[in-house]
Amino acid sequence: MLLHDHLDDAVADVFPDLPALAESSRRRGLAIRRRRQALATVGATAAAAVLAVGVYTLAPGGGDPARDVATDAPVSVDAGSLSGQTAPITGRSAAVALASAVDEVADGSFSGFQGAAQEHEAFAALRFLPESGSGPAGVVMVNVQPLGMAGEAPYTCAEQGASLTDCRAWELANGDTVRTYRDEDTEMGEGSERVAVEVISPDRRLRLVVGAMNTNPYAEGAMRAVPVLTTDQLVEIATQPWWSRTELPTEFVAAGRQLEDYTSASADES
Amino acid sequence: MTDLLADEAVAVVRRTLTFEELVHTTGERMLRTAVLLTGDRQAAEDLVQSAYAQAFARWRLVSRANNPAAYTRAILTRLFLSDRRRKRVPELPLLDGTDASAPQGNPALRVSLLEALSTLPPRDRAVLVLRYFHDLPVAEVAAQTGLSESACRTRSSRALARLRTSFPDLADES
């Protein structure tokens, strides 16, 4: 007798009450969502032990590798809870927005938030440790910039540099252009790799770039086999409709004020 | 319902898949999987509820997955293998004994197979259940259990050998 048949036979009399299962699971799922939101509001205290001290772009290779021990910090905001109201963008809110967008498309934990916002652009970065795969956390970053940073239309792959490969570009129904590419420069050591997605939005006068790496500055040269997010996941993140150079949903801004494990990359924000 | 049928059923309703549809389409198979993994119906109910709860909490992600049923099964496997999973009593009883059709085969044999499975390390149990109950390819079993493919094959062979001490008629799987 095959093991498959033995196993089938062993549980042949097991039947769930499906409506009850759906109802109880939904209730527990809602509790998980509420807990995430509540913890985001009070500031992700679970992440308090992790404190980044450098700016990714300024201090590669520095820091304590122990900081790569990511937490289950619930720092994101459920997209379904957004009210539609917005407030001026800050580095903190950009970091929360990025974490929330990542949380929508991937399972994992966050640490080492950074951000900066100036008059016409904002930047945020974080370390993301996926639940699957092995290796260190990878840096995920976002830049929201003026449209002019994208160069002149049409936005194609023609002007991409030699280190940028696998470039693809296409236009969305709303007139935005999505451009994806892989960046194999060795900014964080031999073998470091970044996948990036740009959304160029003439209507919003916006160029948005999100990227994900296979390592981080504190990983002491350790690399994952691939970046911590795929191109498809980055496209999902970059095409969230609420991205803007100047405003973000108020829920992100509020959660950003409470965000711990955060380092400002601008001189006038703490 | 076989995995193939369950996955096809999910695919059919893919465009408008709701959480309730996912549970109704896959719940029976998920609970049976959980019973094989835990060897205990109450623990299995809790495991399945936890898996669906996590799926609901990330419904946007799950519903957009290529295969929401497989995604939820992966959550269940991960929860089972996770030491961090909370032990708690399920909120509602899920087993509906009154609807259960008469099982085929020898009841004593069924019990002893569950007992034999329960003597295996959890990861070996997960490998066998995913490989032989769900008929998943080794690569997918390896990915879901956090093992390399070679380690997965080794564990599978070792676990099968142990089961054969209790079930000598266990045939080689093709």
C-alpha cells in the first residue's frame, strides 16, 4: 500500500465545520490586523533594542552586525485603514509608508529606519529580513523626486548606464511609466546587487524610485542569493497611488511621529 | 479533494476570490493536513485557524498570490514548524462529526499511522505529509520546510524507513 493511500485513509473521517472555521479565522485575522495597527501607533516598542547609527548611503560597512537581527516590529499601517486624508511628507512618514507598502507584498520583519524630507523630495530606507530564504537583511529604499530627475520623455531604457541591466519600461493606463532594472554595481561589496523600479508620473510631477538589495551595510559582506524583494513586488510598492513628493496619508504621518529605531538623514529632523 | 482539484477550484474563483471561498474550498484538506502534522485534532484545529487568520490578516497579499491555497498551506507549514507558535484552545469547535461519512479502511491502522507519524521529528513529518499527502515536488517541499533538496530527500528516506518498521507493507512511491 502506498504511503499516500495510508495518509488519505488516516484522515478520511476528518471534516471541519467550514462556516465556523471561516468565521473564527476571520475574527483572529482581524485581531492580528488591529494589533499591528495599535502597535504601530504606540511606536513599535518591540524594535526599541535596535538602533541604527548611520545613514546607509553615508556609512556603508559600518555598524554592528548584531543589528541585522531583525525584529517583528509592527511598524506598518494597513492600507485598508487609510482615510484618504493627507499631511505634509516627512522622513519618518516616508519610512512608515515604505514599510507599509513592503508589508503588503512580503512577509518579514523591519529594522533600521531612515528618512529625510526636503522641499521637493523625500528619501526613506529600512532593513527588511524576509521570512523565507537565508542570509542577512537587505536594504529597501525609496526616493520621491521631482519629475525633472527622470530626464526627458519618452522614458525608455535607452539612457540606462552600463551597470544597469535587464531594463524594461512600459506605460500604465494612467499615463505613468514604469521602468525596472537591475543594478550590479558593488556599492556594498563584491556580489551586492540591487533591483529597482521607477515610476515616472507626469500628472503628479513625480519620479519615484524604489529599490531592494541583497545585503546591508552591517552585514559584513554577507549576501543573500537575491535581493530581498522581487521586481514584481517593487512594482506593487512603487505603484501605490498615495505616493507623492509633498504629502502622504495622515495615518503614515501619525505613525511616523512614533517610529522608533529611526535615524534622520536630514539636518532638521530628529 | 486532491490538491489539484482544490487548486483548480481556487483558480476558477480567482477573479473574485473571497476569504470565505478560500476557506470553503481548501478547509477540509488543510484540516486533514494539520491532523497529520500534529497528530491531535484540537491542535490541528488551532493550527488551521492560525493559518487562515494570518492569511486573512494579509489578504491582499494572499488573494493576489498565484496560488492562494498553496500560499495558505505554506503559512500552515511554517506555523507548525515555528517554535514561537502560541498554544491555545480554539475559539470554536471545527470538527463536524455529524457530517463525517464512514471512513474506509481499518480504524486501528489509521490510529497507528498517526501514532507512528507523531514519533517522527516535526520537520520529517512535514516532509512526508507535503511529499506524499500533497504530492508536492521535492523542490517545493524543501522550500516550505527550510531544507535543501538533498536534505529533504535524506529526511524523507529516513522517515519512510522508520514508518516501515510499523508498516512493512508500505510500498515504494513512484
